[in-house]
Amino acid sequence: MSLTLLFAAGPGTAEEYHAPLGEALRAAGLEARIVTEAAPEEVDYILYAPASPLQDFTPYTRTKAVLSLWAGVERIVSNPTLTQPLARMVDPSLTRGMVEYVCGHVLRYHLGMDAHIQAAPGDWRPVEPPLAPERRVAVMGLGALGRACAEALRDFGFSVSGWSANPKEIAGVTCHHGPDGLNSLLRGTEILVTLLPHTKATESIVNAETLAALPRGACLINPGRGALIDDDALLAALEDGQIGHATLDVFRAEPLPADHPYWHHPRVTVTPHIAATTRAASASRALAENIARVEAGLPLLHEVPRARGY
Ligand code: NAP
């Protein structure tokens, strides 16, 4: 029997996915039609991104799961009409993209690259950076993305710590958890990477108090979500030298408004939410695998517990 998959995402996304998703579904042994419009009672699965106008899931009575094209689900998870199971995107290409972004920006800070790139001709001031094992890097959030980043940084030789809600054991990474573990994590961190989801508990978790707990001059890399940061507190910490530099990929308002102080701050690097993008070919394989599991009576992968919010 042929399945009906409703593609509910921003303009152009369905076209981008049509060929790779068709191929991935065939490879998974599934017969399906991919549509952008359908009678709700005919839809078996919804492939979803927040730019979609679809906000009322009530009429989708036959739908077995809503599969998010995004890893971050904060814009759909609390939708009261969504009673169907929700899965978030976990995909090897997304993870690899994040690992590359995080490692690149950590290395920039670790090696002090800016000093050389911006040096005036004749400015010969050799400064020896510490080697990676002497550099203390921490990752807040040890999920699909944070864990992969912590492991890659560990493999590079950095002294790596991590923080999560629940206890974790990761070889070669010092793991802290819960509110009590946060201060111990921050105290020893020279480069802080924030890869937490946006939830009530993580809103403005990077604030005046947490920034003050870091060693003076520490650097921040935020590819998680803009709302993790209290922007006024970060700007004050940058002004005061408590934070040496920040690289920010995500913001409370996106695109970042033209008059936002981050754009012109000499110690802020803005990247336009490109740390890790969902790539259609590999994401299609992840979607097809998850649909095939449900059709075979297996549990959905990466299902989001609604009360937890991530
Ligand atoms: P994930 O697998 O759900 O992992 C989330 C991690 O955060 C888990 O380790 C979780 O702890 C931890 N956490 C959540 N709430 C916490 C709290 N209150 N205190 C301490 N730790 C907490 O998510 P992911 O796939 O790694 O993605 C992380 C985020 O990256 C996404 O939510 C999204 O916002 C962002 N993202 C950004 C981009 C980009 O291009 N910039 C791309 C993709 C994703 P437990 O493990 O104990 O549950």
C-alpha cells in the first residue's frame, strides 16, 4: 500500500527533497507519494520545518508521526494541537557539519589566529600558544551534536569537559551534569561551546552569573540557539574583558537585525546560522529509515518527549 507523505516546510524545500527522498524511500523498500497538499485524513507522515504554514495538526487523524527536518524542535514541541509522535532530525551530515564548525572556531581561538591575520606588516611578536592538552574546552550539551564535538575535540588532544542534564560517561571527557555541575564546568573553561536546545531551563543560561564564573578572557562559541544567551550580559562581559571574544551563529531574531550591536562589535564574530545545515541527501535517508521502522512496527527513532521539550 502506498503511503502519503505531506511535506510541510518553507518554500522550495519540497522541491529540494523530492528526488533524494524518493530514492531513499525506494531504497528502504517503501512505496510512497510525496505531496505538499493533501486531505488531512489521508496523510500517513508529515515531514516538517517551522517555516511551514501548517500549525493545526488536529485534522491529521491518521498521521503516525511528524518528522522534523530540524534538530531543534522548540518551535513545534509545545504546539497544543500536536498529539502525534514527534521525531527530531539526527543525521550524520548535520553532525559532521557541526563538528567541523566547532573544531574550526575552537582552533581559531586556541591558536590565536586573529593576532596573525590582523597583524600589521613588520609586527613581529612571537607568542607561543599552549598545546591542545593544556587548553581547556567545554561543551554544554552532550546530545547528538555536543557529544560528537566533545569527542572530536578530545581526539584532537584538547582537555575537554562536558555538561548535560543527566549523568554521562564519555571516555576522555570530564562529564558534569545538572545545575550543581555547572559551576565546576565553567570554572576551568577557556573556550566554551554551547550546544543546548532552547527550553525553559536553558533560556538565558549564559548570563551575567555564568559568564562571571568563567576564567577572565574566556571565549564563547554559540551554535546552539540565540535564546541560550542573555545578550545584554554578554555585551557587558565583552566590554569589560571578562569575555575575550564570542562567535555567534544563532540569535533571538534571525536574520540578525542590521542595527544589532553584535554586527559591529570588534570582539564578536557573527555567522548566519550556518554551523550545521540539514542536507537533503543524508536527511532523506534518515527520514526513510525512521518511516520504515514505524511501518515495521519498531519504535520511532529520536522521538521527542513532549514534557521534556527537546
Ligand atoms: P540533543 O541530542 O537533544 O542534545 C541536547 C543536549 O542538551 C543533551 O545532552 C541534554 O542532556 C542537554 N540538555 C538539555 N537541557 C539541559 C539542561 N537544562 N541542563 C543541562 N543539559 C541539558 O540535541 P542535539 O541534536 O545535540 O542539538 C542541540 C541543539 O543544537 C539543537 O537543539 C539546536 O538548537 C542546535 N542546532 C543548531 C544548528 C546550527 O546550525 N546552528 C544546527 C542543528 C542544531 P541529556 O543528554 O542529559 O538529555
